Amino acid sequence: MPGTSGRGAGGAADGAAGEGGGAGAPGGLRRTLTFRDLLVYGLLFIAPMAPVGIFGTLQARSHGAVTVVYLVATVAMACTASSYAQMVRVAPRAGSVYAYARAGLGEGAGFVAGWMAMLDYLLIPAVAYLFSGIALHALVPAVHPWVWTALAVVVTTLLNLAGVRTAARVGFAVLAMEIVVLAVFVVSAVVVLAAHGAQRGWAAPLTGEGGFSAGAVLSAVSVAVLSYLGFDAIASFAEEAGGGADRVARALLTCLVVAGVLFAVQTYLAALLMPMSAADLAARPAEQGTAFYTTVDSAVGRWLHDLVAVSKAVGAAFAALAGQAAAGRLLFAMARDRRLPGAMSKVDAASGAPRRALLGAALVTLVAAVGAARRDDGLDQLSSIVNVGALTAFGLLHASVLGWFWIRGRGTDRRPARSGGPGDGAPSVLWHAVVPLLGLAVVIAVVVEASATAQLVGGVWLVAGLVVLAVQYGGRARAGGARG
């Protein structure tokens, strides 16, 4: 196991044996995913039009400099992407940050990282399912949101159970639809701007309205980075990627860059077209959540408003599909290492999917999503608690880079994107110290800005994980004493 004697180099040794492609070990996950498949899973989970829901909030917070907010957020999240790219080559195993923290910090920290990531991977899909159910209810009011929500869970779970390649093919079709809708918005916005001009200066989305405020931008960045949660799901498929760790690392970095470009373009155009100033929007917080739709409706027409709404409804369900798949791999990896019930470590012989782990993740997500759908404030309550788990796991990821390359004294190739593997040379000060420290600083800043509810739930979940860890260590100590 990573971080312990015997397999001390962590998944690096395991991964090196299986990185050539192939079918994987008997009874294990199959290496069938291409670079495109990995990119599809990452972009599906993020969603190409993720800024739609928080555009108004960011525009108000940043004093109109919403596009520069996303540019800064992309650079900030690049630190996290870099740390993932480093550690996926160290421990190219299912489980993502769980495996990396085990390798870099030891078993206990690995469990805590997996436990906190579990909160994220189980609840973010629940939010996405609920959003899909609410949107479909708006289109078909006769059907209650919880029915649509449950249906979305069932359909996407069946796709995940059919196998990772089947889910990736369907996901690619949905992602293509979302990108087409985004392209329609971009073309329509350009046509309107060419014909009628902008509502404000062409540089306003970069400089702000009435002057640039670094404090306002940084405050908005703390919210904008949440749009990127999910790209890390790519790392959870490390044991299913043909081409091994380098392909996963390349997909992580590419996904982040593509998402950053898409986010910057759509927010720049929307900011130019928005009929309300940032100051007016800040004074009307109730209108911030629908600001993007209001802009599209007034500038282009109701037809595009409805098209974007349908795209978001369908896209949300398939974002949840990618999240559920990642959650299943995390549960599978923790069960395989005897940190969760061993039954979830079984892989279906026909589909190559961790069926029991997927069903376990689906059940928890179904209960959370349907329960929230039956409450009037369900979306607000669920949305407020999903981020702290992921952010804590990100923090442990950055600490893992420091732990592996400096504290444990492991070497590596200095190149950040491609590597011959651990042990190739001395650590790089830039990639293995400066970048993870910057990433850790971003994580701490965002957690501090999180809501009190999110901090409370995250703290309670962390304490529960520490109790479980203590019980497991106590059980092992008693078992060791009995054998002695």
C-alpha cells in the first residue's frame, strides 16, 4: 500500500506494471478509456456552461470584471491540476486523491482525503440531479421534481453499470450537444453586438465598471473556482486509461484549459450584453441567479433562453453521471484497501465496472437528491454543503506533493507534463514546492470564504472520518496483539 513498507512507492510500482494499456489485472478495472473519453468525463462533470448559474453573483462581486475573475480562477486551479498531474504518475490508481495522499502522506492522511472527497463525489451529483429535476419540472409542470430527479438517477446509473466505455460514448453525445448550444449562444451574441453594439465598454469585463478592484476580483475568484470542481474526476479513471498516467495527466491539464477558455468567452459576451449594471445587480441579489438567462432573453430572444435551459437540464444529469462514476471508483479503491466494506471492491466480469460500488454511490445520491427535491429549500441546503469536502481533499493533494517529493525524499523528472516516472532526478522547486504551496493557499482562502453551513457540515464529516479511522486502527492493533 502507498506510504507503507512493502509497496512503499505507492501506486507507482503498481501503475508501472499496467500502464501499457491492455485489459488490466484479472478481476480488476480494464484499460479501455482513450484521451477523448477522459476529456469527456472531465468536461461533463464541470459542464461547459457552468458559469450560467453564478454569472450574476460574480458580476456583482467583481464590480463587472467577471471575465478576469475566470482567467484568475483558471490560473489558480492550474496549481491543483499540476499537483494532480504530478501525483497521478506517482500513484496511477483508482481513487484519485485518496491514492495520492496515501503515497505522499501515509495511510491515515489517505483515508482522510478519501473520506472528504467522498462527501464531494456523493453530493455534487445529487445537486446536479436535483437541478435537472427542477429544470425538467419547469418544462413539464405536471410531473413533480422528485420524480424527474429519481428518473435521472436511474437512467444514468444504468449507463454507468453498462461499463465505462458505454457511458463515455453517451456522455460524448451529451457534451457535444452542450457545446453546440454554447456555440449558438456565442454566434448569436456576436451577431447582436455587431448589429447593436455593447451595453458597456468592450474592456469592461476585464477592467470592471468604474475602475478595477483587485479585492473585489479576488472575492469573486473564491466563488468562481467552484465552477471547476469535477475536472479532477479524470484522475479517478487512472486504472482504466489506455496509455497510462501521462495520458491522464494530459487530460487533466487539457480539461482545465478548455474549461477556462469556454468560461471566459461566454462570460465576456454575456457581460457586454447584460442590460443591468454590476452596481444595480449587486443591489438586487434576488436577480443574480437568473442574470445570464435575463441577458440572453433581452438581447437575443426567448428561444435561446429556453434552449440554454434545456441544455442545462440534460447536461446536469450527465454531469452527475460522470460524478457518480468517479464516486464509484473512489469507493472501489477504498474498499480494495479494506477501508470500506470489501464487497464494494468487486468488478463485474461482463462490463468491467465496479458494480457494487456504483450501486452504493447511486443509492446515497438518490436518497440525498430525492430528499432535497421534496423540500422547498432543498437546492439551497444541498448546494451549501458540497464544496468543503472537495476543497479539503485538494488541500491534502497539494500536501501530498510536498510529502512525496520533499519529506519522503522521492525523486522525479523535473518536467511537469511528461515523466519517465518517480526516481528520475531531484525534485523541482517550482513544480513540487511553489505550485503546491500556491494551490494550498487558494484552497485555504476558498474554505475561509465558504458558508458557515458548509464549514459546519465539513467539520462534522471530518470528525466522523477521524472516528472511523481510529476504530479501524484500534481493530488492527487488537488483531495484531491477538496474533502476537
